[in-house]
Amino acid sequence: MTQEAKRVKLSGRSLNGASNNENSATKSIGYWDQDKTKIVRSTNTLIIHYNFADQEKPMNRSEADKRDVGNIMSTFKSLGHVCQTSDPKEKVLDLIGSENELRAKFQLEKGQTPELFIVFIMTHGNKNGKLTTHHDEEFNVYEVCEKLKTNPVLKNALKLLFVSACRGNILDEVTQEEHDTPIILIEDAVYSKKLDTEKPDNVNATRVTTDPNCENFVIMFSCVEGTYSLRSEGTYLVNSICDCFKELDKDVDLEEFLTRIMGYQHDPKQRAKGYTSTPEVKIMKRSRTLTIVKQCAEKKYNDFSYNWMSDAKSHLLTRKAHVFAASNEIYQSVSDELNKHFQFEPKRWKTLEELKDSVSHESGDFDGCVLICVVAELVENENREVCAKINGEKIELKSILGISIGPTTANWVGKPKICVFLNTNTVFQSCSIDIHQNYNETKLSISGTIHAGLLSIILPQANAVETFMETLNDFNSQKKIERATFQQFFFSLLQASETNGKIPPMIVTTLQKTLRMRFPPPIITECFTKTTDGNKKPCTISDLESFISINIKKLKLEFAGASSRGAEVEVDEKKSSILRQNATPFPTKAKKVSKTEEEISEEAVDTVHVVSADVGSGKSELAKYLTFFAQSTREATCVDLMTIMYQFGSRFNWEKQQNSLSAFVQECGEHIKQELHNGSNGVLIIDAIDSLLEDLRKNVLETVRELAENKVPMWIFTRPKCKDELLSHLYGICSVSVIEIDPLSKEKQTEFLQQWGFKRVQIDQFLDKIKQQEAEDLISKVGYLAKLSTFPDLAKNLETVNIYNLSAHIVDTAIRSYLNKQKPDLESSKRIEVFDKIKNELAHEACNYFLSTQIRKQNSIQQGKKALHDLFFRYPAVEVNGTLAAYLFVREMERDLDEKLETLKDDAKKASLERMVNFQREILTVF
């Protein structure tokens, strides 16, 4: 027995809920610092509650109080001592402030201290932290914090304080959503939809104070300042905490646990009447991290990740960053990082008035997220509120945070609003703003309360900017961005920060969804055709997400079943083995009877999905998007073979990987010097299999075949030329579904261009002109449309837009994009040389397309190691046919064009070339 095993046995605690001592039912809530050997050994829970049983309703809260206490007892009693009190104020404050009384209450022996101390407060409350007892007394959350932080017994304990009490009389309505059940009016309530900035009711909803100004503190309120806390069969907060804990399907850090609790409180059943409470969390710096262990084997359906879609399933993929910094150097460094890592569109504002106007008025319908970064001197005012000192005036942070919530804006409801405050001594100007909003449900809106969605961090130390940049670069260099959330990133910032005077570093959040740092790639392609066993049917992006979800659901059931039989599922290699041993056989024939959900699940997990699409269709972006979706709920790995295998394929150790997914992914990661996530119990997504040379492709296809035999769920992305070869390798092994990307409809073309800032009138004119000039193939694919959207002054000069110039822009942009991705370090002179070679190869292919002769010279390809441009020729970023082929041909054959046109027999191709010649002559006429 190892020393750690002895230590765990002696402690009588385990992480899986079972005690090692026969006379003890105690288990551990989790472990510290992401180390499972550092078990949380002592957890104590105190319930402070007042039922007001002698009062009339609605003040009488005895029924909800009884449910809450019972719920907490049943949930936390196995973790350690749970005690309760309804004593008068002074006795309660003496209890939590006195070492001797607390020891006696929780039967703590001398020298024994809790590592985790949880406090629940359930009572009536009001603004400014006021709480009441049914002994006709008032006390304050601030007083409770002061007692907790000065008690020697709790000096090193992580203190979690949950406060379920009203903080005002605003009823937090759910906006931009219809409700079947009519709102039940609450007497004397102020309704959030009626708020405007001329009324002070909502001014403190985003207030940030320095309380409790102590490390190892986390405070969660059931509602934001100024609003009602609601109850129904128990309070919303306590129900959410207990349900969230009992239904944990995996180990989660404290930040995710708190986020999930907020998500539970925003659950549809909690807001069915048209209103709810918006929880708020304040997190102080901690001496160590806490991970809470899973409590149930099967995942209950709950989507805790922000999915970048409106309620009507429209994509919201653009994002804005508003930076307030007088120093151009600071602005440039911060905005560059935000754009590089997260594709934020940064804007700099030198006054708060400009920033507030922009956030409130310029929030686009398609924006899915906003970030506000304020670099200013951070100070404290006489009310212990954190302020930004601007032009000698203390501006409370609440006045800045308030611009992103109602009533200042409706477009940001339901969307993440990230706020970063970094300390500096630069001088700024001040401002004010007044606005009133109407909340209207549209296909681009997300329903929610006006107060939800904020995620703020305050870094008060002198080197706050440097700390922010260093931590971000650390996340990037260690590839944490690929899987981390902004909540986890903010916690790392918090741990790296320091108190400055009276202001502690802190996180304040009402964001009820986990927000991943790696944003999904922009994708607009949503219509597909799926072919399985010869049967074709249309499907959508939601269907593809469902197929992956079914894969994941069945995998979880298999692992849960293996676990119940005593199998160890913590080690990746054994997970892979379990998957192979317990997966059911693949169906080889289509069923003609109607299928149950179980049968659909069986087929989906046992089907390899092959996505076949031409260049420019958004195939690779779709691969990234589905990887992003899968990783939000389960492990998934995306292998870009064009990037990895072409550069390192000759050194790939095929014997070492032995056709196992674990080794395959590990080998890929070793060559690109990046640890790829090992998806041996998840979904494997392979992109660009057709980019490989024949010998490398053969090895990969053999590996794919072996993985299919081993029941590894796969999505393989390829261009059509490799589809048949791939299907032949999978023939007889498993059922294969082929998914093809459909051309963009006019509606989707319009939606995409709107995301890039074009007005509807401009879009209609542009699309009509393209159609009139018979060049619809330039706008039928999302990749080409994305390149056209960057054409200089496209919106300003629609009348002078020329198809020849648009074609040139698509081709040139595609080549540059390819070189930037595959050869980012290529020196300038060499880049120009390779660019020209690639374009010449495409021109030669265009000649082949029109003249059906092999003009391209054999010696243009180096023997042995293939040239860079040869890969591009075999795997071009543009499809050489139609309008683009005509452009390349006219450009290449300019001198002999008339002669070539006379010999051309194909009338359609000849007409295409004649149109392109006319487009070229239009340009020459202008000049």
C-alpha cells in the first residue's frame, strides 16, 4: 500500500462517495490544486435561517425554509458536520466569530480546523446587504464576513457564503421571450422592463465594493443588488445549489460549479412565469484551487456552455471589444492580443462617453459577445466602492458596468459581457449617458434577464496590464486557450494579482454559461444533404450537432456500464479497450422499419460520417465548429492532416502508433510540438485526408479502417476526389453516412454579409448584380463569400464592381491565406516567388479546363520531395472551374486569346470566357 493510500484510509474519506471506515458515512467533496491525492479532509456547513412563521404571507417563509434546510441536510450531511441556527443576531455573530463556540458547535478537537467552511443564509433582506431575523433585528452581510475572516479556526479555510435573501424590490423579468403562463403581479414591485436610467432603482445592480477584502472568500447572492430573491418549493438558490451538486457528471473546478448553479437558476422551469432571480458571485483570491468531484454517473441534459446562437438558432459570431486607454501603446498591445487570440473587433475610446455610446448604440444584432477593457487608476470611495479615477473624479465601476446591462441596451441581453479593469495612473476624461430600451424578440435575440451575463475582473496592482498580457500569453503558449474558459482564465489572473492599498483583486459575475476562450470559427453553412445506404435527405447544422451528441451520449452509457462492472475508466488506454469490448456491432444495412430513439442512437454511434465538399464550401471551418461543439460536452480531437501530415508524414512512426487512436493523436502532437487532447473515449475528427500524397494517404486510410473496426466514432472531412477511395476502405466495416454541403441560399448569403457590416440595401444590389453577370458561383460558397466581403470598398462602389477584379481578389486572397497558414515564417522574397508559382499552376489548370490539353509541364514539379506549390496544386484553395477558371485563363492567355476562343467547341465555356474578356476590357477602358 502506498503512503497516500494509507493516508486516505486513515482519514476515512474517499472521492467516490464511499467511506473507508465502517462507522463513518463521510466522503470528501473534492480535492485541492487539481491533485486527486490532496483530498478535502474537513468540510463543515452552517445554516443560518429564519422562517418568520408568525408572519402572514408572503413574509411567512416557513414552508420554503423547511424545504431548504432539509435539502441542504440531505445534500451535504455526508461531507461533514452540518449545523443550523435561528438564534438572534448577536448569538449568531458570536458563534461565527468565536473560536471556542465554533469548535463546540462542530465538535472540532484542539488543533483540528476545517479546510472548507460553507455558510448558508436564508432570510428576508433589502438593499445594501441588509438582512433581517424573525427576532425583529437587522444585520448585514458585511458583518458576517468580518466575523468569518477574523475567526482563527477559519484562517486557512476556503469560505463559501451563500446568501438567499432579497436585495431590493425590482422584479427581474425574462425579456425577449413569450410566456404561456401570465406574469403574476407582485405588489410594490418595480418591473425590470420598465426601468430607465432616469430612475435610480437599478443603479446599484452592478455595484462593486471592496468587501470582504480578504483572501479565500467566495460569496454567492441569490440575486443582484436591488432585486427580488424568489422562492417556490424552496428558494431558487438553494434548490439550484443542491440539484447542481447532486447531478455533477464530472469533476469540475469551483468556477464551473458556481457557473452551473447560476445556469440552474436560469433554467426554463425557474422562469416559466416570466421572471426569475439573477444570481451574483464575488470571488476573491484563493490560496489553492478547489475541484468538486462528480456525484452521478449519467449526465442529465443541461447545456452549460454558451453556444453562440440565438434562441431561433441563428449564429451570433461577431464580437466587439471596446478599450478605454489614453496611452496608444497600451491600447495597441491589448487590442492586438484580443484580436489575435479571440477575433474581437477592437475599438479605442478616449472618453467614457464615446465608449458608453458605442456599447449601447452600436451593438450589432449579429454580435455574440462584447468585451469592455478599462485601463485607469483604481481607487476606493467612502462607500467602499471600487472606482476609476478619471480627470480627478472618482467614477464608480458600476456606472461603467451598467452600460452593458438593461436598461442601457437590449441587444446584449442573454449574451456574455466581459469586463476587464486594469490599474494605471493615466489621466482620462469623464462622461454621462441616458437611455431607455424596448425589449423585442427577434430571430437574433436571446431571452434572459437584463442583469445576467456579466463577467468582470478587477486587477488593482500597479503592473495590472503586464499581468494581464503575461497570463494571456502563458495560456496561449501552453495551448490552454484551446480548452479553457474565460472563467478559468480570470481565476488564473486573480491568482497572479495582488492587493493594492484597500482594493483587493476580485471577480464579479452573473454569467450563467461557461464561455470558452477559443471562440467557434465563423461558419454560415447550415444546409446539408445526408446520404446513408443510398437514401438522401436534407439536414441542418443542428442535425449534425445531434449526431455528435448521440455519439457522446452512447459513449457515456458504455463507460458507465463498464464502470459498474468494476472496470477502471480513469486511464485513457483502458477506456479505449472498454470501448472496443463493449460496443455493439455496426449495422451494415438500412432498417426499413421506423426506428426508436435507442435504435437511432445505436446507428449514429456506429456510423462513420464522411463530409465531402468542394474547396471554398467551409469544410474545414465546419470541422472546427463541430470540434468546438463536441468539446463543450465531451472529449474530441481534431486532426488537420494538411498541416500535420504533409509537414511531418515522412517521419511519422506508423509502427509505433499501432493503429490505436491514443497513439495516433500522441504521434501527431509530438511532431507539431503541441499536446493534442487525447480523445480515446471521445470523437475523432479528421480533416483534409485528401491533401496527402498517395503513400501517406494509404497509411492514414489503413489507420481509419482499424479505428472503425474498433468502434471509434469518426467524422472525416475530404474533398470529393478522395471520397470513393475512403468509402472503399470502410466498405463492409461499418455504416457510412456521406454529408455534402449545399450551396448557400440567398437568405444565408444575406445573413453572412450582414454579419460583416453590410446594409440590406447594399447586399441586395450586390447579389442582384452578381446574378445578372452570371457569376453566381462566386457567392454560392461560404469561403468565396468571405473573401468577397473583404474586397476594398465593396459597399461604397457597387456600380463599379467588376467580376474580373472580384475573381482576382478571391484567387489572391486564397493563396495568401494558404501561405499564412502553412508557411507563416516564409521570408518576403520567397513568399512572392511561391505566390507567383502557385498562381501560374492554377492558370495552367484553367487552360486544361478549357482546352482539355496538358499544358502544365511535368518538370514544374520537383522529383523526390514535392514542392510547396505542388501541394497547393493537388489541394488548391480555389476550385478551377466556372468564373474563376475563366479569370485565370484570360489572364494567362491574354495575347493568344482570340485564337483560343475560335478553337473552343464548348458553347457554355466559350460564353463564360467571352464575358470575362468583356469584364477585363471594362477595366482597361476605365484606366
